Amino acid sequence: MNKTIETLLNHRSIRSFTDERLTEEEVRTLVKCAQAASTSSYVQAYSIIGVTDREKKTRLAELAGDQSYVEKNGHLFVFCADLKRHDYIAQKAGENHQEAFENTEAFLISVIDAALAAQNLSVAAESMRLGICYIGGLRNQLAEVSELLETPSYVLPLFGLVVGHPANSSSQKERLPMELIYHENTYQQDETHVDRYLKEYDEHISSYYEERSQGERKDTWSEQMIRGFRQPKRAYLSEFVKEKGFNRK
Ligand SMILES: Cc1cc2nc3c(=O)[nH]c(=O)nc-3n(C[C@H](O)[C@H](O)[C@H](O)COP(=O)(O)O)c2cc1C
């Protein structure tokens, strides 16, 4: 197994970091790696905001639902969908591309670009023996996050990514069986197939939790998903995304 595959297969989120900050050089290397990711039609429709200001980090940790590791880490990155540069260029050229920027395709392109860049940064960080954790909790209150980071129209914060020196390690969470994720030629809808692999996985996850909690927690992956999707989350987002100039058409 080569080192890259080893790094990828060894992933687990880290939520406890030492006080050691990332060096400027480490941050630059990580951002360079993020930028090396593929990007739809070369548009590079994202920005990364590094947050080093202590007060801002404290406030972001609160906004993310009191996640202490948003405050205490080696570096906090916030990934944003960003078509602002593209709007600026168009305007300088005397053109108006509003309709193109505001359609669903442009929104998807920006979000996909940001996610690919973030995952490149994550893998690079893990290859440097740093730990990472994504922070979707920032979407709890995006208006406040946006105000704090001064993100204008056509710049939409999507998620945070904390990186740092792990204070302790965490265990790995086993993924769904490949048979449920990978389909060949057509989408596999056979319920017997789905049931078989889900049952296996649920049993496995249930005993994993049971073992880790000395018998107190027993739930399965399916139960977690049913609970998680019972109610729509962050329903305000569809309006907020539009307010920021994305996905209007
Ligand atoms: C976009 C995104 C947002 C996430 N947001 C949070 C978060 O706010 N807080 C957190 O502790 N973990 C967060 N996570 C981490 C996931 O919970 C984690 O990746 C998942 O449970 C699998 O565990 P693993 O990464 O250790 O394998 C997020 C992951 C992603 C991809």
C-alpha cells in the first residue's frame, strides 16, 4: 500500500488539539494543496478564510453550537463558495453576468469546487500527521458568520475545517459496505441486496457503540439516519443562499 492510500484509509476526525499553532509555511503548503484540486472549467469558484483572531474564533465556536475545537486548534479555515471575483471581472469588462452567476449550475460548481479544495487540504494535512475536522456547525447561523468574516454578496461560507496537532487519537468509524456505495452500470435498487448489507452494517455499528459505551449505547446506523432526517435542518438556508446571490434561478 502506498503512503497516499495509507493516509486516506487511516482517516478519522480529530476533535482535540494541542496549543501548537500551524506555522505560516504549513498554512501556505496546505492552501497550495487545496488550490491544486481539480476545478470545474478552471473557474476556481471558492475562497478560504483563515481565522487566527482569538475573539473571532471564540465567537465562531459559539455559533457552531459550542464546539470547543473551533476555538482550540492549530488553524481554522472557513471554505466559501465564491463568484465575487468573477462578478468583478465581468463588471470591469462592462458585462453583466448576473443571470449566469445566480443559476443552480453556478451554485453547484462553487460548492463542489470548495469541497474538492477542502478535501485536498484535509488529505495534505493528514499526510503531515496533523488532524482535521470539518465544521458544518457554522451553518447554524450563517448570517452571523458572514457578518463576522465580512463576506459580501456572491461569497457564501459553507463549512469550517479545523486543523492541528492531535492531543489524542480517536477511533476510526467504519463506512458502509462497498456493495451499497459502488454500483456497476446501473443503480442497484434490489431491496434484498440493500437489506442484506444494511443489516450486516447495522449489526456491526451497534456492537461498535455498545463496546465503546460499555453497553449504554446500542443504536444502528439506520436508526441514526432516521433520527437525523426526521426534521429538515437549517431550513432558513434556502433563503439565505439566495440572499447571498446563489441558486436564485
Ligand atoms: C461537511 C462536513 C461537516 C461536518 N461538521 C461537523 C461538525 O460541525 N462538528 C463535528 O464534530 N464534526 C463534523 N463533521 C465530521 C463528521 O461528523 C465525521 O466526518 C463523520 O462522523 C465520520 O467520522 P470520521 O470523519 O471520524 O470518519 C463534518 C463532516 C463534514 C464532511
